[in-house]
Amino acid sequence: MNKAELISAIATKTKMSKSQIENYLDATLIIIQKTVSMGEEVKIVGFGSFSKILRKSKTGRNPKTGQTVNVPKTTVPRFKPGKDFKDLVKK
């Protein structure tokens, strides 16, 4: 499912216009991204949580040449699904 399909599904379920749903979805995603980028966690009970984690530096290997390279530490977003979401996927 892509973004347009998600918007259509929500619009059908809520009987709201697609443009309203798109605005709400865009605002939601922007707020989640800004909050996580500031180092705060966004928790949606039953769905999951979004957070920012630091990956340690490590030694990697260039697959083309086989030469070892240093992969620097970096900060990445993380999503951890909630219990209800995990249980639904298990079924």
C-alpha cells in the first residue's frame, strides 16, 4: 500500500475528503519526524513507538574490492511495533 492508497482507505472509512485526509496525514508525519529528530520518542499505544538511536561505528567490507572500511557512527530513526500490532501480524 502506498500513500495514495492509504489516503483513499482512510477517506472511505471516515467518509472525509481525500484532501482533508492527505493534510492530516502529512501533518502527522511531519510532527513525528520533527519530534524524533529532536530526540524525543513518539508513542502510539497499541501501534508502536518512534525513536532516535545511535549506531556505533564499525568496520565494514567493500563488497566490490573486499577492502575493509570504517563505517562511522550515525543516528537513525527506529520504529518498534507495539504488542497489539505484533499480535495482529502473528495471526
